[in-house]
Amino acid sequence: MIHYYFFKNVITNLDNEILEKLEFDDNLVFNLANFNNTPSFYSLFHITRNDKYKIQNYFDGMEFNSFIVECMINLQKNNNYKQLLFLYAMVAHRTLNDYLYPYVNALKSSDYSFTTAINMLDFYDAKRNGFDVTKDSIVKEFHDSFVYYDYMDELIRYPMVKAFKLMSSESYFKRCYRKKKTFYKKYAKVKYRMVLLKLWSLFFRKHGIIPTDFPYRKKIDTKLLNVKKDHYKIGEREYCDSLDEILKNALKDSLTIISAINSYLFDNNDQKIRKIYNIPEEKKL
């Protein structure tokens, strides 16, 4: 949910000239805002299914920037505003993760997992926006959000070959979306599924998966909000940012990258995006 509200904020801050050409509703925003984590659902609750592509590793890895650049080049040829919004969403999701994940790892307690910590923040961000993920149904609220559209496949298929050396299939992502919908429909709420998830955990722990981490919980560790601005370390550097400051910084960087993408697509100026992604001059854009 935190990615959904974050991307809504990104959209609100887009230039009016671009914004007027984009068509979207809450369902599409939720879909695109959370696309980057969709591959993680491929093998969920299916210990015998091998994910030979492991696309989530690439979306979380160093190759992602090259992938975005290839998507940008592909988009210039297509001139498709649906794909443009999709590209913005992928950039925003990764940028937020780059800020949020080190922050969470630095502040979370050893008493719970990283997944649980992220779910706490999902609950918190949704709650302050009037949505209770422990009571309200995400599938009902965003009923048309679990669709892999043709224009999405057309944008990323060739860039995945170029950046990841993967010839993934449309059926892969469609399966991911089906599993994702099943998760939000059946397993996300605490009171209905915790017993079943505990039973599943007996089988999944040896695979490094702990299903009882997945459901949303009403209680959060307020330390994750860092409203008192306590100091913490990420690597060798010390910080004291709160969650809201993390979101603000990620928003600023997302809009900077999006502005550079727009300069390339609409003004034929590739210098900004080259600087951001360290693209050598010899690479043709």
C-alpha cells in the first residue's frame, strides 16, 4: 500500500502538460505502483515450482537501471502514454525501495522480520489514508488491479532481453498476477488465515520462506516511523530521517528521474538521464 500512495503522490506532482495526456484510475495506479514486486508471487505457496527466470532478483538488482534505460528507448519508438505511466511507476517503486529498505533494516527490531516491518508500514500508510488493510478487502477495493496488459508486455519484453538476458513470457507475468490476487484475497488478513499459514510454515521454513510474516497486522513498531528523529546508521553514515522525510526524499528523486526521462523523450535531451544512470556517451540512446 505504501507504494500505491507514494505513486499517487508522484502523479500529483507531474507537469500539467504530461498529466493531461495520462489516463488512469485508482485500479490502474495500484496495479502499476506495485508491478515491481509482482514476480515475487510466482512460486508463492508452491514449493515444487521452480522459478527459472527469477525476475524479482533483477528488478531488485543492479541491472534494473539498464532495464529502465532500455524501456525508455523502446518507449521513444512507441510514443505510448499508457506505457509512459507504466515507466514512471517502475521508476517510482524502485526509487522508494532504495530509500525505504535500508531505512527499515536500520530501524527494525530483531524480534520480527523485514517482511513484517514492511507490512507494518503498509498498514500505517493505508490507515492514515483511510483504508484498513486488516479489515477492508484490497481485492474488492482494487478489483481491476490484477491484470497484465498487452502494452505492459510490449514495453518490457525486449528491454528484459537487453538488460537481463531473459526471454520471459507473457504467461509468466499472468501467473504472477493470479497468485498475487489469490494472496490478497485469501492470506493478507490476520484473523482468518494465521492458523493455516502456521501450518504452511512447517513446510516452507526450509525454503527460506516464512508465510506467517505475510499477513497485515494492526500493531506496528512506532520506532519504524522515527518521529523522534533518533540517529541510526546505514553503512558508515549516520542519519536521523523520519519515515515522512524518507518518503519526501524518495519523491524528490523520483521526480528528478522522471524529469530526465521526459527531457529525453520530448526534448531530445539525453544529458540528464545519462548523468543519473551513468550512461556512457558511446551508448546510443
